[in-house]
Amino acid sequence: MSDCRSCAEFSRSQLLTRGFAKAGRGLPAVEPGMPDPAGTGLDRRTFLSRSLGAALTVYGASALAPRALDEAIARASAAGRNDRVLVTVFAPGGWDSLSLLYPSGDPRYRHLRPSLALKPDEGKPFSGDSRLHWHPSFESLSHLHQHGRLTVFPAIGYYHPDQSHFTSRHFWEVGALDTRQSTGWLGRLLDVIGDEDNAMQGLSLDSSLMPSLATARVPVATLTNPGDYGFDSHNVWDVPGVLLQEALGSLGGLVDETDPILTNASKTIGQADQLRRQLGRFIGDDGEAHYNTKAKYPETDFGRRLAGLAALLHAGFPIRAVALQAPGSYDTHSDEPGALANGAKEVADCLAAFQHDLEIRRLGGRVVTLLWSEFGRRAEQNDSNGTDHGAAGVGFLMGANVRHKMVGEFPGLSRGLDRDGNLKHTVDFRSVYASLLEHWFDVDSDRILPDAKKLPRFNLV
Amino acid sequence: MDSVPVPVHKGPFGPEQAERLLWRAGFGPRPGEDDALAKKGLHGAVESLVRPHGPDRLVGKPPAVDGHPIAPKDAFGHDHLWWLDRMVRTSQPLVERMTLVWHDWFATSNETVGSQRIMLQQNELFREIGLGSFEGLAMRVTINPAMLLYLNGLNSMKGSPNENYARELMELFTLGVDAGYTERDVREQARALTGWTADYQNGYGWKNFRFKRENHDDAMKVVFGKVGALNWKSAVRLCIAHPKHPAYFVNKLWGYFVPVPPDDATRAALQTLYVQSGHNIRPVVGAILKHPLLYEGPRMTKSPVVYTAGLLRRRGDRISTEDWIWLDAMAGQQLFYPPNVSGWNDDRWLDTSRFRARWLIARRALEKHAFNPDHASPKDRPPSDPKELVDKAIAFWGGVRLTDHTRKALLAYAEKTMAAAIADEGRQRAFPMLTYNALRHLVAVSPEMQTA
């Protein structure tokens, strides 16, 4: 039963889309019939995981002038403190909406999911639709929902759903059902509202640029972790290690009137030192990042990134759009329950902590967070105690300003399935984008989304 | 035939000048290489670079990753390691450097080509004829598989010619933007270039690149006002014969070696030299390498791969890790992946993020050399006098010439760390090593080492 063309394809799409700067280049060709990507022994995942520890990398149509970042950050303390921010979190692999918000009140559910179906008393009831229950891993999100901090899209997708991880994610990243589009939807937003010299406006909290942030005009930045812009050395510790940082800064400030290039090299070192000091506000004597927050984040990499983001926003860094990848891998073709629960709980707990943190810092009114996955999964489970690729999935919008508990309805497992047995969408993801662009960023979404005219809008915020 | 003379550097040509020449025309000196080159004098030195004898000898151990040989055609990023290794070990640095120049000039990215095998073929082409006739090079590039794939020359056919290569051939490769050609010329050149095809085999990729007569538009065309049944050869020939070409060629080539523009007399002399040589690359490069501005003008920022290769070459270290791939990419230059068809932007090599990547590159290069106080034997312990420590760190990098500003910064650091060791026996033993490790790192990332 299992049509798992999946795992190989999925890893490959993940490797490729998480590969190097894709700004302005479109997604590489891996569709059938196209030339193979670089080499057959390709292993970009390993390759990239080694690059964790990589810090700020700036991408842009025209690369950033050396001083611009520091200046842009400095300006932020004067202006832009009230700018609105959108954070997008991508859950990779196509997570199973029919487990995360499971329809135990739908008569077909148990029939389609004989071994996977959760019982009504395992998770809290969902107040938006009596048929649905929250997956136990999502308990912290259910609290947010209860307190009006979360809008649920129980069946989000698009017409003619594509079941390739690669293609479907691409559609979501670029905000169009167009495989040739090479800039991301947030990238195009920043091309309209952004500055020529502020790379922090589009922040990819990842080891490489998230495709949604690929711009054509303005620079954006990648920061693996705000706590990681350090200049340590191998086998240099104690006093020599501490003084090394200061010594590096002292290599800046060299001025040679006859040699502008040598002078510029020195100036860049001075600026790197400044940036290190700015980000260093968050680094304690132990060398670890401390964000001075009362929110309780799980002790995970994702938690630390979000904690760092909240601290950066609080410190006035000029950030408008952020993209990052959620922990976990949701391509659950086999043994779904464990794989899903682990990742989902971390995602939910970290996001809830992030929301709490933002509100303690009085940033609640400035930030909304969109949580998405490239598709949902097949309604009928497979023979490996898992599920195959589906169509519509579940999405969430988190923030202190969200207006609704639910947008779009759950279409049910009888009439709500398409001829492939996948959930039909009741909300087009591009409608959500168009609504956010217009109501949150106050821009004309026609300038950013090719199909904006055809799409309905929702009063989301 | 003698050409109008191009100005020649008349000042001293000692190890300092020889070192700069090795950086501009290669990847910096191996130990002793700058002294040896200086002994040849300016003319002898340049001649040895532009006309190296015999086949290239790669000096030192071949690359290995985790003890295994690399797989440049197959493993992701090993193409980068393969070429970086040549830069580190070559005895013919200018040949490798020209290969890098052509990789940038005729920029082709594996992001689109999707085959390391095909990219490496192109790379060999640049190495093989990179100092010969430019017309010959442009001809070969025009029908090179990687380029056919990159700029859509492949399967560009009669009736629906693809204009991509035709446009870049003029705009970026031979004439310059809007320099002496019209949109009509672009369309007509595209027709002239039609006819190339290949087969795609699953599991192998593109192969059997060939000219297919029935795909070619053999009707009359008009390019630059010249009429004929033009084909791909005439397309290239017309560009090279175009009156705007010599100026474009000379200016662009100059920019790879000297960061400030030439004066008008130099420009004119180089153009004459180029045309009279029959559009040969070698004499023009030779003349640029002897020009006073190369020695008396400002320094140039090293590109990331030149920086990385230079560190390893200076130490005679082999390629033994895949880390160079992501580190160089992070610094802005993964070989075989130029950002677009106009190549890398040499004015943008340094910013705060890329500088940090260079810090990590230097860190990685030094890792195997770092002293560990817990394991060091007493005999090779570094000195504890701050000034001696600084001198030793500079000597480690071949006696790189530092400004007083940088020297003072290094000395201040060493004095402070050693002062903190007073009256503490453990620190007195460990701090010279820790300080020495740090000083070598600071020298490696200094403004003087980022430029040459």
C-alpha cells in the first residue's frame, strides 16, 4: 500500500532546499527527467550539519556594504521599534494533521486509521469544532488557543495539490503555484518594504537561507543562532582566550592613507568586533548565551533560537520577517506515533514559551508567528503504522492579536476527501499570505503574490 | 613585431615584490619561493610564471578525507577540494590562477549544470588553453558542455533560438554591456548559435554533445552589419574582431591583477600588444605582471579560495578535511558555484559575516599546529618573552610583513597575557603556548594577510 517514494526524495529535497544561498536562483532541478544534482554521492545534510556553528551570512542582490549592518542596527534604537514582525516556522516532511488535530468525532476516522487512531480522552477537545481533539503533544498550543492566542486552519492547502515534498514546499516558500519562481514571498515583501542596507530585516535563523526570504533587491541575513558570533581559537583558553577577543578588535583601526584596501580590511575587522560586542550583550562569562528571560523554554536548539530571537527583538534589532525550521521530521511513513509526538511536543512547547516571552517583554502586539508544513498526510494509514503523503494539512497563526480561533472548516473524512483519499483544503495558504501582507504589513499584496486578485481574504489580525 | 611598450616596473624586485607577484599570479609563496623568485629578477620571474617548463608537478601529499582519496566527480564538494588542492600544490601557479580567472570570466555554475563531471571537463579546458589564443578559448567555451547547459545553448534550435548565450557572449565575455551591438545582433547571433544537442541518459546524465545540422538555422543573418549564413564559429569570430573587443578584454583582464585602473597610455599599449599578438592571452598577462602599478599600487583583497589555498601552501599542508568546502562557501566562494553568469564580485569579499568565515578558515588551518599545554614536550615549548612570541608567530607565516599598527596590537596582547602569568607556575608553563596559538591566529586574520 505504501507509495513511499518519500524518504529518499524527502531527504534530497531537504538537503537541496537547505543547501547554499538560493537567493534569486530558484530551486535546483530535481524533478524527474531533469539532470541530477551535483554528484551521486551527494550528502549535503552531513555537510551542512558540520556548518552549524556558522554565523551571520548575508545574502542579497547586491551584497551588503561592510558598515551597513552595524549602522542599520544602530539606527534601530532610534526608529522602527514599533515595526511589525512575522515569524514563519516550517515543520519539515508534511506533518499529519489528522493526528495533530484528530477527528475522533468523525465516524470514518477509526475505520481509516485502525492502529493509529487516538482515543477521544487522549487529548483535549478542540473548542472550534466538536469533532476534533488536540494531540497530547500539542497541549501547550491548546492553552494558547484557549486564551485567544492561536488561530487554527484545520484544512490548509491549495488546488491540484502536489505530493512532492520538494515542489509543495517550494509553492509555500515562494507564495505561488509556480515552480520557476525564484524569490520567496517574504523576500518579495522585503523588496517592497525593506531597506537597501539592513540585512537584519529578513532573518533566516538557520544554517542557510530559508527560501521564503530570498530577495531580488535588498539584503537579508542568516544567523545560525544569535548566541553564535564568537571568535574563539583552538587551544586558547583562560586569560589568553578572554583577551583574544579584545586583541582581534585592536587589529581594526589601521589606517594607511596610501592603501584604501588595506584600510578597508582593517575596518571590517573593527566592524566584526562591534557586531560581536552587540551580540555579546547576550553572552555570559561562561561563553553561553543568556537572554535574561523569565519564559521557560525547553533546553533545545530550537528553544535557544527562539529565546535569542525574542531577545534580539527586545533589544531593538531591525527585524521584519524571520524564517526558521522546526525540529523533528514529519515524513512519517512508518511508526508514526513516536516520531510525530517527539517533534511536535518540542515545537509546541518552544512556541508557547516564545509567545509568553514576547508578552513579558511587551512585544506581544508586534509579532505574529505562522506555523506550516508542506502538506498533510493521507487519511487512510498504510501497512507500516504510518501515513503517506496527503494534500491539505493543518496550519497555525500565533500571536496576541489574532482575531479568530479557527479559519476555514474541517471538511470531514467522507465528503472532505479528494479522489486520492486526501483531505481537501478549505483555506488556500496564499489567502493567509495575502491577508497578512495587507492587514499586518499594510502593503498591496498584488505586488507580492501573483494570484492575489483571485484569493479571498480573512481578517486574521 | 615590436609593439608599443607597456610601462615596466623599474623599482626594486626583492622578496617583497616577488611575494606580491606570487599572490597576484598565484596563491602566495611556498616556504622560500618568494626568495627564489626574487633572484630571477622581474623579467625572469614573470617569464617563469607565464612560460612554465614541462608538465605541472604537484608537490606534497595528495588530498585525503578521513584517510580516503577524494571523489571530485561524485562526492558533493569534492570538486572544490580537488581544485583547492591544485592551488596549494601546483608548481605552475599562474596556470591555476588563470584557470580561476576563466572560471570567473566565463562563469558557469554547477547549481544549473548539475554535473561535477561536466564542470571538471570545463575546468580542464581552462587549464589547458588558458594562456593561449582568446579566440580559441572563446570558441571552445561556446560549445563546451557545461556552458551549453548553463546558458541554454543546448537544444537551441532553428525557429526558436535561445538568446541567453548570444547575449552574454557579447555583454560579458567579449564586448561589454551595450558596447557596439544591438538587440537585433543578439537575436541574429542566437540564430547563428543554434544546432547543438546532446542525449540525456538516466543515471549518467548528459552525454554525446554534438552539432546537429538539421537543428541549425543556416539561412542568412546580419550581425554587426555583416551578412552571411553565419554559424557558431562566425558568431565568436565576429565578436573577437569587433573594434570594441580589445579594450574590453584588456580592461577586464587587468582588473584580475591590479585593483586600480590603468592609465590611457597603458591601456592603449596593452590593446596594441593584444591585437598584434593575434589575440593571445600570454603576452598581455606577462605585461600586466611587470607593470609598475602591480608593485607600487594598493594591495588587493584575497578571494576566499586564494586566502585558504595561501594559508595551506605557506605551511605545506595537505587537504585533509571537507571543512574547506563549507568554510569557503561561508566566506563567499565555493568553486564551481559562482553566484551568477557575471562571476564573483571582487569588491565584496569582506564584510562582517565573511570575515568571521575567514576567522574560522584560519582556525581550521591552525588546528593541527596548535600547542596543547597538556601534551607539549618541553623542548618545543614557545618562548615566554612577549616580543619573541610575536616574532615567532610572524615567522610561522613565513615572515609576513606587518604594519607597525598590527605589530603593536600583537605585542600588547602578548604582554598582557604574559603579565597575567606572573607568580603562577601553571600559567607560566601554559600561557606561552596559549598565547602563541592565539598570536598565530591573529597574524593569519590580520589586514595584511587578508590582502596582498
